[in-house]
Amino acid sequence: MEFTFWTIISNLILAARWTVVLSLVTFFLGGSIGMIVLLMRISSSWFARNIAKGYIELFQGTPLLMQLFLAFFGLALLGFDVPAWLAAGLALTLWSASFFAEIWRGCVQSVPTGQSEAARSLGMGWYQMMMNVIFPQALLLSIPPTVGFLVQIVKATALTSIIGFVDLSKAGSMISNMTFEPFTVYGLVAVLYFIICWPLSAISYHLERKLNGSSGN
Amino acid sequence: MALLEISDLRKAYGNTEVLKKISLDIDRGEVIAIIGKSGSGKSTFLRCLNGLETPTSGTVRIDGSNLTLDERALKELRLKVGMIFQQFNLFPHLSALDNVALAPRIVTKQTRYAARAKARIMLEKVGLGEREHARPRELSGGQQQRVAIARALAMDPIILLCDEITSALDPELVGEVLNVVKKLAAEGMTLLMVTHEMRFARDVCSRVVFMHAGQIHEIGPPGEIFTAPKTPELKQFLGHN
């Protein structure tokens, strides 16, 4: 098969779809689980707090690569037939949830204590206070670090090529092996990652400015 | 029976005793000024009365029910005790109207319509009926503090705690806030205020509490406290020699 410049690009773009899909799945599932871990982490229950703490320490304290291996090979050893896409999605989701929980906890805690004192002295319970007073303010603070972490997620999906998930990086190395043009191919791979990540940063900047204009301190 | 009965209230952080056995009865309609140096325990005392701080020992009875640690009972009791803070603590993401209407809607479960109607009445009362759509940051300090007063009043408290509510204000804005408080006092609201406004304390309050080193050092009607202080500490605080 003959590889022209355009076949290289079109094949990389096709593979980049999977990078985008995996990033989106990680963002939504990881974000949802991260929200649950966050609620447990800041709850008044000692038990829930410590489970969340343990979870966060486990997934932040081990390399993502090990988590990917364990999801792929470990589950296979236990007799579960896990395809690469499932192992990749699972590991990235669990990994990102631990970071989302900590990023958002920082945002929740940077809402001034006077806000919770005012809410409590008006008779609000914990849940009412969180939903109506703390989270709406924390949300604003959370946008830049959340989108920043989204960029990290996109780049982290590159690791999944190691367990055979054909994302942008994996396609890059396969094409490079066939064409013997690593500089061109990896150069294009880098450009594609940039094209995915750069708009995210731009959106973050835009949202931050817009939200700051309509409310806030 | 007094509206507020405080007996042997103690608060300690580790080995530091901030409040040492405070006892005080307050009747309905009284306006009490709490004065004293910073660090004398004034704010902590006030915060113990609505459960923002947990007393180490002693009892607080409000309108016949005990202040307890139980979160549910505490919530009930907080409905009767409003609090206004030095830094206003308005919710920055909500308009003035929604700041006032939020708690009636979600805590006492009034309809959105009823809560807003109530909020309008309260904003009207503090002279801010025109500014209901303004965000806190678009208001002056004095206006923000008046919204905070309206927010506390919207819960129909029977006691209002004011924690240095004019200390963060520019001097020219103090008057508008104190006028609102004066109006409330005239309407018969029970008020406990930590304050540095001695003139206000003298003119409006029924009793003045001088706190020193975590205790009620001297207490009496303003005439007595300001013109004939008995203890050297109060004399020094007032600048008498």
C-alpha cells in the first residue's frame, strides 16, 4: 500500500476520533463519579469521608499506566474478557474521578466561610446550603481548572495505546512503522493533539470572562 | 420568663478559655449592646447563641427551648434567631431580592411567589425597594448591610444578633444602617449587638454589657455604664480617668 501525505493525515484523523470519544467518555463518567467522591469527601460522615480519601490517594498515588495494565491484564487474569476500549475507558474514568474530586474540593473550600455561616444562620441544612449557596459559587471557580484538567485527560488518553487501544498515538506509531517517516507522522500527531486541546483552553478563557461578567465577587 | 436565658456558658479552645461562665437573661424587646476590647469574647458569645459555635458547657434557652447539638433542633432554633455579620456575607451570585427570598423559599418552603413578595416587603422596610435586581457587588457597603438585615428579617426572627455590623463600613455609611436598626428597636425587636458605636449604644440600648477577659465584667443601663463606670477596666475602656 502506498502512503501519500493525505492518506497519512486521513488515517490519523480517523484515529483521532477515538481519542476524542475516549476523552469525552472519561470527562462525563469521570466527572460524575468525581462529583460523588467530592460529596463523600466533604460530607459530615467520617466513614464516607475516609472512603473518598482512600479512593483519591489510591488513584492519585499510582501511575495511570499501572492502572491501565491492571484494568486490562488484571481483569483478564480474574477471568473477565476485557476489550482494550473498555479497559481504557474504565481506568481513565476512575483515575480522572480522583482528580476531579480534589480539584472541585479546592473550589468548594475557596468559597469564603462567611457564606456557609450566613446560610447556616438562615436555617439551611447542609444539602440546601451546598446546592443554593456553595456550589453555584464554586462552579464559577471550577471552570478554569476543570478545563485545564480536560486537556490533561486528552493527553493521558495517549497512554492507552500501550494496551492496544487504537487512538491517535497508536495510529501514529503504526503508520510510522510502515512509512519510515517518524518525523512527519509524529509531527502531524502532535499537531492533531494541539488542534483538540487548544480550543478547550480558549473556551475556558471565554467562559471564565463571561461568567465573571454576569455574577461573582 | 425571659426570652433568652443564658446560664454558665463556657467556651474553650483547648486550654484557652474564651468565655468563662456567662449568665444573662434577656427579655422580649430589650436592646442590648455588648462592648469590650477585641479578644474579650464578644463575637464568640454572640456566635454561641445561634449555634455557629458550640459551647463547651452551659445552657442557652431561647423562647423556652434549649439550644442543643442536634442538627435538626438547631435548625428549628435558628429560624428564631437572625444574625447579621460584619462582612455582610450576602450571596454574590444572587440579586438583592433573591438573597432575601432564598431562605423563605427553601427553608420554610414558601412558594416562590410568596417568598418574593415577602422579600419585597423586607427590602422596602430597609429602604431598598428600588434596588431589588442589583447584585451585591453593585451596592454600597451600607446598602449591602441593609440587604443582609432584610434577609435576616425575612425569616421572622424573634431575636436579632448583630456582630459589629457597622465596622466594615465607611463612616458616612454607618448612619443608614444604624437608622434601620433603630427602627427595628422601636418596633419592639429584641436585639443583641456587638458594637463600637458608643453613641448608638447610649441612645438606643436598654442595657449595656461590658465584656472583659471572657466574662461579663459590668452590666447596666447605658446611663450608668457610660457616666458612672464602676470597674477600672471599664473606665479605661471608655477613656475615663
